[in-house]
Amino acid sequence: MHHRGIVEILTAASPNSTQPGRRRLPGTAERRGTRSGLPVAGALLFGLAFIGAGVAILLLGLRVIPSDPDSVHAPWWVIQVCGVCFAAGGLAVWGMASTQWREDQRRRDAARRYSGSQALLDHGWDARGFTPPRWRRALQLVLMASFMSLFFSVMNWIAWFAHAPVLFKIVAPLFDLILLLVWWKAAVEVARAIRFGNSRVVFAHFPYALNESVQLGWVPPRGITRAEKGTFTLRCVEEYYEERGSGSDRNRWLVHDELSAETQAFDSAQTFAPGRAVELRFTPANDALPTKLAADRPVFWELEVKLARAGLDFEERYLIPIYRS
């Protein structure tokens, strides 16, 4: 993992700064755990209820299911969009159930093949390193923005054409601004996926223990040969769902809390050799939590790389296998 430019990077870098204590990570959380909070069969039935309701509403909006026109108080397209939103929610639950089922199958297989490896029982690691899926975050944001566009189109119709209370007219533009922000983030992620190739973190050994130094090799993607400044942050994160609202308006939101973090930064321009690994070294706190991706409330370690450069900035996160020895 040697790269002759690493001497300059470490020389120009500020000393590692540690950030103890819990804090909420901003932005949209990327789901790392595989548990849906329901058994697979329960999640399938729950999703089926939404899909069934969505298909019925869609067929009503398409006038395949007959109805009394005098009883319909919204345009047909509004009814169709409501049906699509219900069905999409059910399909999302099915997707989570599918992920949980596949991971349960993998763990059963790993229990037979790697009974002595806590890390491989917990997650399907590549012992050599971690390469994040290049297009996953971009596609997730595009799908999220598309769903929000459909949902907010109904809200806008209610606000401006359905004689709704004034509150709707105040809230609708705020949601539209949020939607524009999500589409902007989606566009940035699509541009990054196109502009940069795959990047990777190489593990010095597998897995790491909490009581040892974590040495990593970060392999930059193609297209990055220079950065004006940047940060490399190794953090421990807890993932869980937070309920907001009450009664029928209660919603569950995926959140990430940072439990501890160690950051190394450089503030002067640095160059990178394509395909050559940059060495990084961190020292997790002895009382930090180990990785538990298979838990109902997952804990994981990630390396976040942020580089400010001319044109499009680079930002990526990599899962790091740190377990209790």
C-alpha cells in the first residue's frame, strides 16, 4: 500500500482530531443493516396490503373498476398517482424483506463454512477490501426524488385546486423546495458516478480489532489526480428508526448517530497517482462499540472521504470491519 505522495499528504495533514460523543449525522441516511423490524413473512404480508390497495386505487383511477363519477371529487390522474404511491410503498417493503431473506440465507451458509469467524457471520465481507457500489446512491436518490415528485404533486393539487386550508398553501411550497434539493443531490450523485470510476479501500488485514491501530489503503478513482483540500474520517455509527408524529400521522425515519470519530485533514493541494493506494492510520477508542451489522439496531464503522477539487467534489463512504478481539 505504498505511494510516494503519501509523505507529502501526511506532512501537510493536521494531526488526527477525535470527536467523542453522540451526534446526529446530517443528510439522508444510507441503510446499512439488513433487518426490516418484521419477520420476512410479516414484511411480505405488510407489503402485500399496500400493493393490493395501490393496485385497486390505480385501477379505479384508470376506470377499469367502475365507479359513480359523482362520488369522485378529484381528477383521475390524482387517483392514479395515489395508487402508484401506495404500490411503490409496498414494493419498497418487499425489497427490504428480500434483502433480509438473502442475508439470513447467507448467514446460515456462513455458520457452516466460517463458524469461527465473528466478522463473516455478521456480514458478507470481502476480506481484501471494500468497494462501494458505484451507482447505488445515485439510483436511490433518483428513485426517492421520483417518488417524492409523485407524492408532492397530489399535495400541490390539494393546496391550489381543492379549496384546502391556508396551511396547505404555506406548507406546499416548502415541500417543493425540499423536492428541488433532493433532485439537485440526485443530479450531483449521478454526475459523480459518471465522472469518477470505482474507488476502493484495501484492508491491511481482516478483521480489525478495537484494541489495535487501523491501517487502510485508499485507492482513488480514475479522474482524481489532485485535490485542493480534503478529510479522511473513520467513525462509528449506530443506525435505527426514529418515530415522528403521533396517531395516524406517525412516521418512521432512518437515522444515523455518530458515536465517535477520528479525522485527518489536509488544507494544501495534494496529488494522487492513479491506482496507487494512500495509506491511512487510525486508532479507535478502546471503549468504542464493535461492528454489529446483523443486529436489529446495527452498529458499523465507516471511512468517509471528502475531497474538494476543481469542478466536481468527491465524497464516498466505505464500510470497515472493526470487531471486538
